[in-house]
Amino acid sequence: MLERITCPALAGRVTTAAEAAAVVQPGDSVGISGFTGAGFPKAVPRALAARIAAARDRGEDFRVGLWSGASTGPEVDGVLAGVDGLDKRLPYNSDPDLRRLINDGTVDYVDAHLSHAAQQAWFGFYGPLDVAVVEVAAVLPNGLLVPGTSVGNNKTWLDQAGKVILEVNRWLPRDLEGFHDVYYGAALPPHRIPIQLTHPMQRIGDPYLRVDPAKVVAVVETDAPDRNTPLDPPDDASRAMADLLVDFLRHEVRAGRIPSSLLPLQSGVGNVANAVMEGLLASEFEGMTAFTEVIQDGLLDLLDAGKLVSPLVDVVRAVPGGAAPVPRQRRLLQGPDPPPQPGDLQPPRARTAAGRDRGQRHARGRHLRQRQLHSPDGLGHHERHRRKRRLRPQRLPQLLRRAVDSQGRRRLQDRADGEPRRPHRARRARAGHRAGAGRPPRALPERPRRAGDRPVRAPRLP
């Protein structure tokens, strides 16, 4: 198993799940990996539940707060709820035992939008994060982590936690390296900038998770599959809904409101979503893309058929039955096609192997350029370029000088021997305009000329 843990500093911290669970103290906030049953830690939560049960037997109160990316599985929420080991849960739960404890007020529940949990953790809304327990596929010699079948809030938990426990799961394919795109360009206000992601084919981040090795207190080896509940096959009702949706998409394409390759798909989880994907598989649409949370059977069928060219997902949902999610998902590792140009409604053309190689080299080069432009002050390179532009010499002062000189010349020409100009109302009245609401123009008394006064002349400009 140590072939998956090649960092010398972290290889020496391999321990058992029970010893790792001893790091968690009563009242701690624990952030765990996992998203819809994929990528959650398999060993440490069970060991923590056993430790909590032993404390209960001794009459001690031992409960922790649990933070995640989304739902997990009975191996996490179920076992901890079974020993009454939770006092807070966020941002999502689907376990029936924990749902009962939340509804009767035993467990506090933060029902936040999944995309808000990490941001609110950075803002400090939930308090400090004491321990992070994150499943990964491998630990590289330089300490970088190869993520597993989900990313979720793992990056935030690793950054925010005071202590980190890693679970290295042999069941996960080693081919997952290079699979991910973890964005490290975010910053807190007032330094926040827009995320420069405009197409599912883009890569704007890193294929690895980062962690401070000094925070890693334990590394646990596991070999266990994800838990994904088998879905019911599409029935007549779900197929009828799918047919209506596909007909609607055809109507929008004919009306010219969306391209023939459709807009990026966002697919849910369940037999209805699979039925929709089944309908798209039988349709005439080609060159489709996806920007979605979970990739499951329906999207994989589109990928195998060549109709889906670029899925961008947060979770790879394994086929139930215990097999590692490699054979069908391996196609996701192929080089990306170039993103379509604005206004191009045609599906991407098939590329040769040489073209794919060029695309991969371009993507890697762009990734390296973005890495080089990344700065430690939290400002993305677009913001720095904007600030640099403000420092460039501008023509504005010269233009303003010309405008002021020209205006001044006109004003001086209107004056006679240095006399001040009359007010606007008086000048307009002399020209035949109304000077006000029934009032005559106000005349200014002339100042007598003094000895030594010189006539004012307009300046001569070069």
C-alpha cells in the first residue's frame, strides 16, 4: 500500500483508524470529504463512532460537529447518528436516523446551499474547523494529493483545518491523477475577482489538492468502495417527461435560441435524469457538453456514444456493485477539444491524434502560464494587469491641457481689456434669449480702469 504514499514525510505518519480517530476531541468541528456517496472517508468515521460509544458507556458526553460537501453514506452519518455523536451538521443530510435527530432538535442543522458552505466557512460563520478527514487516491513525493471520486469542499477543509487526517484508498484507480481541476485563485473580499471559467472544456486550476504537511497528523490506508444506491431503471412516466423535454429542446434549436449542440447540460441524480439522458442519446443532438455536479450512467452512455464531448463534473458516481470506476470513465481522461468560438453553432469536429496532442500541449502550457502568473497576495493575474494598465502613461493630461487652453482662449477673447465676463443670464439675454422668469438681466457696474492696467491678450500656443 505504501506505493500510494510516496511522500517521505507523510509515509512515516501511517497509522490505524483508531489511532487517527483519537485526534478528534469532544466539541471539535470535523470536516470530511464526500459528495452524494462518493469519496467519503471509510475507516476513521467508524473508529470515531466506536470511540464515542465507549465514552457514552463511561457516562461521558462526546459529540462533534460534522461538515461535508453534500450527503455521505451510512458509514458516516449513519454510524455517528447511531451513537448520538453529532451536535451540528451542515450543509446536507440524507440519512434517516440523522434526519430524525435533526427534526427533534437533538442535532443543530445548517441547511445552507451547497455552494455557500465553503465560502461561509472562509468567512468564519461556523467557527474554527478543528480536524479534516479527507479521502485521496495517492500522496505524491512532493506532498501533493491526488483527489478521489469527488472534490466537494475538500480544498477548503484542507486549508482551514488545524489538523488533517488523510485516508488513502487503494480501491480508487491510480489513473485518477490528472483527472481533476482544483481552483486556487479565489480570494476573500476585497481582493475577490470573477472566476475565469466560461466553458466546460477549460482547465483553470490544478489537478491536485494541496496540504501543509505539518498539519497532517495521521495517514490511514483503506481499500473500500464508494457507496452508491442503485437507481431504478427509467419507467414510462420518466420516459414521457424526457420526451417532452427533448421536444422542447428541438423547438428552441429550430427557433435559433440555442445551438444544435445545446447549452451545457446540468444533470441530476435518479431515474428521471437517466431517462432524459436516454432521450438525448436517441436524439439528433451531437457535440453536447455538460457542467454538472454528478456524472452517472446516463451521461456515461452519451460519452460512450460520442455525443457528449466534454463533461465537467464534481463527482464521478461509480456503477453499483463494487467495481472501481475506471473502464467507462477512462474516456474522461482524453485530451480536450478546443472550445467553440463565440457565435459558432456547429458541433466540434472530430480531431486526429496529432490534433489531440496539440490540444493537450496547449492546455498544459496555458495551465503553466496561469500558475506562473499566480501571486501569493491573493490577486489573480487579471486584476494585476488591470492595475498595471493604470500605471501606464496616459494621453489624458495632454488632452485636458489642450481643452483648457482652448476654452481659456475663447473666454479671454470675450473679455475687453481684462474686464470680467458678464454672468450667463446677462450674456444669454443680450443674445436675444430669455434671462429668467420675467426678470431683466442683471447689469454689472463697470470697474474704472486704473493706471498701469494692461489689456489681457490670449496666450499664443505653439
